[in-house]
Amino acid sequence: MIDIKPWWQSKTLWGAIVTIGSAALGLAGYELGDADREALTGLLTSLGAALGGVIAIVGRIQAKHRIG
């Protein structure tokens, strides 16, 4: 692997978080189906990427030095 991406763009990470959350919900008496887990993973991946974009824009606006 040569390409590097931010952690919030990792479907594997979000899938693991959804799996852990699903297990916790299962223990509490709620069940998520496979389609629900897949949709939730996709949603969280998109939200993570959007959040990363917002952080990048805010960081650039607040920066004290020019890019050059």
C-alpha cells in the first residue's frame, strides 16, 4: 500500500465501529440487519469524509501563513 488516506475515510474502520455498535445494540435487545449495517457504514464513511473536508476548509481559513 502506497496511498495514504485519513482514518475517517476508511470503510474498514467504520465497518468495525458499526459492528461493535450492532453487537452492543444486540445485547440491549435491538437487532440490525445486514442491509442496515451496510447502509450505516456507508453513511458514516460519507459523514467522516465531509467532516474532514470541513476541518480542512476551516483550517485553511484560520491559517496564519500563505501556501507557497
